Amino acid sequence: MMRTTMLKRAATALTLLGMTALPLVAQADEPWLVRVRAVNLDSANKDSTGLGLSINDKVIPEVDISYFFTPQLAAELVLTYPQKHKVRSYGVEIGSLKHLPPTLMLQYHFTNASAFKPYLGAGVNYTRFSSVHFHPAVAAVLQPSVDKNSFGLAAQAGFDYQINKNLLLNVDLKKVQIRTDVKSFGRKAGEFRVDPWLLGVGLGWRF
């Protein structure tokens, strides 16, 4: 609850900051930034079903597109393709699923004369679960299913290091709420919280 409250406050503060500052600061000269990252997905794997559910951690590709309204304020859309995970119960594989987790962030960039440019961000995530399959024995005994849509908050901290005028090295850390209700025979059995940490390293191109 405390973590959710902090995320909500961060998202609200950044939104208000953006609305206040947009009319006051000149637009960035090169407003577009495209980054490509390799991201380590480290899931919280918490559930209230009593089944000890988890998915496997993995490294995934990520592409983000940012637009700078001002030199300090930017919106970032984070994208990847549907990622396949093994679903386990107390470490035993019981099925698989795919998830597609686009995230939209509002960022504040701390601009100065140096090549090191840190930023903070907050926003929202939408995750679509698909291709959910359970092993035949599990399906026969429990008839499990999961909600296909998840909406949650996201928080972010990172930095760009300017290699040259347009090329940037990027390091980025995000915490994202990804949760789904788990059902058995059509009745809710509990909630599964993926809630991953996402640590990414990549390159960006500013234009």
C-alpha cells in the first residue's frame, strides 16, 4: 500500500510539474530521442492463491520513443514484443503465457553543461496477457485462467551519457505494477503480482 501511494504521488507531482512548466520553457532543439535497450526483467513473483506462482526472469529487448516538450520535460513510450514466460507452482512448471507491457512515462531531465544527464519518470503501464496454456493435468484439476488485462503505475530513474552530439549511452531502472487475477472454475482464487524491476542498458539517438 505504501509503495502504491508513493507511486501515485510521484505520477501526480510530475504531471502537475509538466502542466506548469510547459508554457514557460522553450522547446528542445532536437525533440526526438529513440533508444534501444537490453533489459533484465526481475519479477517480484508474489501471489495470494496459495499456489506459489512464479514466472521466469529473463533479458528482453526494449525500444522507447521519447519526445521532449522542453529541454527538461519529455514523454516516453516504452515498447517490446510479446514476451513468453514459463509459469511455475513452487518451482514446478505448470504452463506458459505471453505478456505485452507497453508503458507511458512523463520524465524530468536534469540538464546541465556536462555529458551526464540524469532523469526521473513516472507513468502508467498496460499489460496484455495472451497465449495462456496450462499442462493438461493442471487444466483438468483446477481449470485455471487469468485476467488478460492489467493496468498499473510505473516509476523510473536513469541517465543518458552523451557520447557525441546525437549518440547517447543509457542506463535505466524501472519498477512497474503488473498484476492479474487468477481464477479456478471461473471463480477468483487470488492475485498474482509480477511487479518487476527492469534494469536496462542501451544506446539512444537524438534528433
